[in-house]
Amino acid sequence: MNSKAKTPDQYYAELPEERKKIMQEIRKMIQKNIPKGFEECMGYGMPGWVVPHNIYPAGYHCDPKLPLPFMSLANQKNFIALYHMGIYADPALYTWFTNEYKKTQTVKLDMGKSCIRFKKAEHVPLKLIGELAAKMKPKDWVALYTQSFIKK
């Protein structure tokens, strides 16, 4: 469900009432914990956090005009999606997250390569999302990204 919102604030204001509170709580938890240097912006119709061009001038290899994406949050038709590129690129981070999730939740983890899906607001592990957001600094993400995704 791509949004036409131009800013994250506009995106969250336009959310359906039943998703607005939890989406804003997730956003606040990420903003509270994400390391300095990441910037919140809109990309691909959803709000997210990126490594800006002033830190990584090369930008995203798929479209260098765009900053390097890191995390995104989206309201989908049947779930809330949290995208975290670090989980996709770092097997140790993936293992940490999946193990910690099992400790905090009774519902099965619904996850793709970088997408974590939450069908109900009460199943969103806010504290764990905050811990996940804090795990990687922009310089660490750039190093992992260039090692994993940039062809030599």
C-alpha cells in the first residue's frame, strides 16, 4: 500500500485509526533508539531511516540519487511491515533477533528476508524493535552494505 505522503508526519497522520497508535509507537521507539546519523524520510511510499548522502555519497546502488535505505515501516492491508536491511545482510543479527523474538512473543514470527510482519498491534514487541534499531550505526551499515551488495 504505497502512500502519496511527502513526509513521514503526513504518512502517519493519514493512517487508518486502528493502526495509527501502534504505528506511531513503533516510530517513537525507533527514533528513541536508532543511532545518530540515520535520517528519517519517505522512500518507496513509506517512511524509513536512511544513511544520508552526506555520510555515504554513493547512495543506494539501485538508484544512486537515493540515500542508502536501512529501516522502513509500512502499513500494509493485512499487517504492519517493519523492514530492516541489517537483518537481511548480517546472519548474526538475524539469529539474535529471531532468538530474542521467541523470548518475548507467544505468536510465531512472520518474517521474510528483511521484512517482519505483525498482524495485530498487541503482537508488536516494541522494546525488541528499539533494541534492534540500536544495534547498527550508520558506519557499520555502510561497511556491511558495501561488503555484501556492491560488486567489486
